[in-house]
Amino acid sequence: MFRKVLVANRGEIALRVLRACKELGIRTVAVYSTADADSLPVRLADESVCIGPPASRLSYLNVPNIIGAALKTGADAIHPGYGFLSEDPYFAEICADNGITFVGPPPEVMEHLGDKSTARKLMQDAGLPLLPGTVSPIVSAEEALALADEIGYPVVLKASAGGGGRGITVVQRREDLPEAVRATRANAQALFKDAAIYLEKYLTGARHIEVQVMADDYGTVVHLGERDCSVQRRKQKLIEESPSAVVDAGLRARIGQAAVDGARSVGYRGAGTMEFLLDGEGRFWFMEMNARIQVEHPVTEMVTGVDLVREQLRVAAGEPMSLRQETIDLRGHAIECRINAENAAAGFAPTPGRLDRFDVPGGPWVRLDTHCLTGTRVPPYYDSLIAKLIVWGPDRDAALDRMARALDEFQIEGRGVHTTIELHRRVLEHPEFRAGSVTTQFLDQYLSGNGTPP
């Protein structure tokens, strides 16, 4: 096992990794920007190193400073968390060049999976179902028009190097496609420094279902059930739950085996997530694979009893995985609400500021992953996530009731600070969500002018 791990991240995920390390007896190093100097991860780590000013490119994306901090403190591994450098194969290679273990899959696997066109081809070769579309980047608007005519509208254009819900354009009509190709390419170049895009059929009325996988260096690959992530704003997840209300044991076995087959086919190692679209007839299609721990991993931990970060660290250290497929059971139901410092009524605009009140919920089977306290300043430089509220219940109805109670207890106040708590309350009250029948279009269809479902 590692002696010392540097956590190359901030916020709640940095704290989550630090805690897992401490339970394994591993010393920890927190890196931080000047905006996070007084943050909880910095206080709780064994050592801390400032890596730059607030801007991400000068701190949390500053590879020389992060590697320098690891070498200076004698860290023998770096855990990247999610976001920032977590899926950067070049960062993983630089870690290896400096004798530091990167907690994640091999660099070449990340590189292949990071290009969505390449990933589609690899998963097609592994036998996973794909929506009709291209498995290589489109080269012209004429090619896009010909393919869209063949498969039918609507279609979706996606950046090959994209992620996080960015670089995606849905096209409903033929006359809009040429301009959409131009604009999506330009957007992809600006966001990801790669103008390559691909096209596929856009599936309406679908659910976003993802499968948690874990693999080690000894040929063991398992899945830990599915998460339903269909409640999204701007193609980014807001509520996740496990298991899905519409996935039965037979479908779970099929989609889980597909995820395992896909991960095994590319030589995956560590924690990863296979993302699928699921239609109303129980058919599923591969979308992409995320080569890192996910924001929503706690719901899987709650229903399986497996500490995914701990397992991730053990695998990265070269130890065999402690999991076997036949011993993994999903018990009860878990739901996660992402609490963001955002104003839903203003298009989910971020609302940084000081948290003058931060009263957290409690009670049986309530978990709060947060780096915030009363007095914490939410900076304007990073993602607006300030907490993840997770609950467990013996069934979905009990979990929903528990989440409603926990949301009522959660009180956050600060000058100019808005949160998504009230939006979550409204979603939980909505009969369509309560019935478990929402699709990825739910919020788009039901959000009214004031940012809440009617």
C-alpha cells in the first residue's frame, strides 16, 4: 500500500479521498490554490502545499506545480479525484515518468476512452450496442446531411473530446444541420482544443443509466449495479439514484455484463463508469465511459456497502480487488441530490459568496459529503457544487421521504447565495418523479420561468 498520497483536487472530493486514505493508514498531502487556503481539506491533510493563484490553469491544472509538490513531499501516488486532471493521459504519463503512481486507469486506456469516436469504435468491437451514427469523426456538412437523411431526425452532434455535458448540439431539422456542424466544431475547438465531432441518432424519451465498474490487474472485472441520472440541467446531473426504478434483475444483468465486457476489452483498471441511454422498451445503447471516480459514486456505496475510493486505492497499489460479482448485492434504495450554489430562477447562474448559515441535516441513513462549514466562502473560480446529500431507505418510497425530510433540515444562507435545495424539493414532490417515470427531458419540459417544476 502507498505511504503517502497527494490529492490533486479540491472541495468535497478532496475531503472524500483524504478520509479514505486516513482509514487505510496512508499519510496525505493536500494541494490548494490561494482561494482555498483555509479550506477543510487543507486543515485535515497531514501536509499541504500551495500550487498557485485561484485560476484553475495556474493551480489545479498546473501540472509542473502539482508534480513538484508530490516530489517535495515524497508522495508515492497522486489521486486526481474527478474533473481537473482526472482523465488527462498526459498527466498520468508524467506521473509515471517521475516514479509516482497515478490512481486511475493506464494512460493509453484513458487516451482511447477520452476520444468519444474511438471509444464508440472500441465498444462496438466489444459487442456493445450503439445508436446509429458515425464511429469516426465526420469530415463535412455533406457527410452529416447524408447520414442524417439515412438515420432520421433528430440527430445529435458531439465533440469527440467532449465531456461534462459540453460540446453537444441537438438538431431537429435538416436545414439547421450545416450551421450546427460549423458551430459545434468551433465550440469543440474552443472548449477542448480539438474540433473533431461525430453524429448519432438523438433518442427522445430516454433515461440516462450508468453502470459502476471496478477492475484490477489480475483479470477481475465487476459491476456494482446501475445509477439512474435522468434528472439533469444543461445536460449535467442534478439527482442520481440506485437502483433505477425501471431496471429489473434481468435488465440489470444484461447491462451490467455489457459494462464488464466493455471495460475488460480495453484493459481497464480501477473505478470507471459505463454510460448508457435506455428507452421505454428496455433497450440500451452505449454513450461513453468515464475513466475516473464519479461525483455520484456515494449512491452505489450506500446500496452495496462497498467503499469505492478505498477499493480504487488498493487496486492502484497493485493489490487484488476484494470484490467478486457473486458477492455484490444491491440492498434498498439510495438517492443523491447535488446542492449547488446556483440560482435556478436565473438559468442556474453560479452564486458565490460567504455561507453565513450552514445547518446540515442528520438522522439515520443520511450522508452529507461536503467541504463547507458556516463561514466558508464559495469562490467564483470553480464548479458550484457545495454539497452532496445522500440518503438510503429500504425501498424507493422510504428513500424519497427521507430525502424530503433531510432537504427540509438543510438550511444555507449567505448574502447573494442561492442554492438548488428548493428545486430539489419541488422535483421530489412532482408526481412524475415520484412515479419513477422521468426521462432526460424532464427538467427541460417542466421548468417554468421561476426555475421550478409546476
